[in-house]
Amino acid sequence: MSNSTEDLQMLRLIRAFQKLADQDTRRMVLLYVEEQVQKQQAEPTGERLTKSSPGAGNSTTVDS
């Protein structure tokens, strides 16, 4: 994926997240993304490159 495509996806993610008014929903989205990053980091590098995953995230809790 090109840098410009990644940049656009990041902007879309930020804009969508900003529109979430409910704090519980924001927390759920954050936890999901962190969980995806943790799973991605646990995969061997070759496996990660062949999969297309929609996001990433650790299991660290951050309150907005």
C-alpha cells in the first residue's frame, strides 16, 4: 500500500473517531485497535506481510 493511501486511511480513521460522541464506544474502538496491533506483533513477519489486516492495537487502556 502506498504512503498516500495509508495517509488517507489514517485521516479517515481519525475523522471517524472524532465523530464518536459516546465514551464507551470510543473505548471499545480503542481496545479493538490495540488488540489488533498486539495480534499483529505476535505474528511472524512473513505471515504479517501476506495478510491484509484492517487495523492494529495493543491491549493498553487509554481514557479520552
